[in-house]
Amino acid sequence: GAGVSQSPSNKVTEKGKDVELRCDPISGHTALYWYRQSLGQGLEFLIYFQGNSAPDKSGLPSDRFSAERTGGSVSTLTIQRTQQEDSAVYLCASHQTRNTEAFFGQGTRLTVV
Amino acid sequence: GENVEQHPSTLSVQEGDSAVIKCTYSDSASNYFPWYKQELGKGPQLIIDIRSNVGEKKDQRIAVTLNKTAKHFSLHITETQPEDSAVYFCAASMGNQFYFGTGTSLTVIP
């Protein structure tokens, strides 16, 4: 596609349920980041994938959060046993290579009720 | 790790006036400084960036300046228009990690 695509655009889930958020990066981009943006706040780094290297998971807030990137392309962010404090917009960004322009998706707005 | 501070958090200007947003960073190894504009309900989009070997860069009404010694960089928007109203984020990067500022909500009053 022409840009980074995220799905779903909105997700409402009950506390305690698991959710999966999907990111389709720009074809050929080797770097992929996930960020969390709480209401009116900045971008909180979650996890980074670069090619076939081991991901940098240093930003994941708890072991309920995990992510994978299959075949160096599509990435899925999974939140297990969701809590109300997980409510936020989750943004995915891809880069052609490291330390270059980030192309962001439109985000997934997660609401935990 | 890197620490990026951004000021002000909110900014209102009259249409046609200039707007300036400032960021400071802590790690002298940072060498790439992009600025992003985020409109309501959308993901951030790059509007201008600068690398550490350059002191200033301009693109029409937008300019960015970098002072490596003082570790600060600024976004300048001239002749502001209502469509410039958005949240602006600065970032500093030294390789794998991008460190974002907390954002500035800019309102241009017609």
C-alpha cells in the first residue's frame, strides 16, 4: 500500500480480555516501531523491530504486552488481560532504515471498559 | 538515555504571526532531529527534519534551527494559517531509538 495501515482503527474491549492490534508497514521498510499515546500526551516508545535482529522490547510496560513481526513485514501488538490504564491510541511507524523518517499509521484507539 | 523537553505545551497565535516551538535534548550523540505534525484523529506526519551536520533548514514557511553546543533545536513557522493548527512533536534520534517531546498544541486564530 501507499502508507502504513493499522487495524482496527477503534477497539472497545472489556477489562481482562486480550486484544491484538495489527500494523502493515510500507513495503520494504526494515524498521518498525510501536508507540502508545495517552490522551493529550506524547509518544511513549513500546518496541522496535529492525530487519531480522532481535527486537528492542525495552519500552514494553509489563509482561502483558508482547509484539511480533512476521516475515519482516506485518506486526501484531498483543495486550493480554487488558486494564483500564491500557486505554490509549497505539501508533505504529515504519522507517526505510534506522535513523530515517518515520511514517506513521493512523493509530488504533483502544478503550478498555 | 536521551531526554527531550519541549516548550511550550500550548501556543496560540494570530493568523499571519510567527510561531516558535523549542526543544532541548540531553545526549550529544543524537544526530537526527525531526519535527512531526499531528492533526486530530491522525498519526503524526513529518514536516521537516535536520541532521547534526547542519545548523538550519528551511522549507517554505517552516524552518528548523539546531544549536549542537547548547543541545537545543527549534521549529519556526512564519505567516501562520488556520490549517497550521495541530499538535507538533519534536524528536531526537541517535540510531535505533527515537525520543519524542511531549508535544505543543498550536492554535492559529483567524
